[in-house]
Amino acid sequence: MGVESLIVFLIIGAIAGWLAGLIVKGYGFGLLGNIVVGIVGALIAGWLFPALNISLGSGIVAAIIHAAIGAIILLVLIRLVKSA
């Protein structure tokens, strides 16, 4: 992975984590936390979407949406575990 790819990966993770934090109220983790949430969300969606045969397309916007949906799933699961 080149430096440019790593930077794009981190930016997509940060944007996805930030969007997920806005959608799932009460979850703001700062820049580093948003990057981590976005990357973990992308991993979750990368595993879940092919299993459900869902495709969002390709490109930066699709990658951000993909990671944001995964991050939202992650934050909802965290909320369920904390409330239990």
C-alpha cells in the first residue's frame, strides 16, 4: 500500500466515522476515534455486504457510504451492548 492509498484510506475512515457519529446520536469520538470507527465499519460492511449480495458500486463516494453504513452498524451494536 502506497502512502497515497493510506492517506485516502484514513480520510475515508474519518469521514465515515464522522457521518456515523452524526447519524447515531451521542457518539462523537474525535478525529482518531472517527478514523477507527470508520475503518472498523468498513471492515464490517466489507464482510456483511458480499454475504448479503449487496453492491454499492465503486469510487470514493461509494466507499464512504459503504464504510459509514458499517460504522453505523458498529455504533448501534455498541449502544445495544452498553444498554444491556
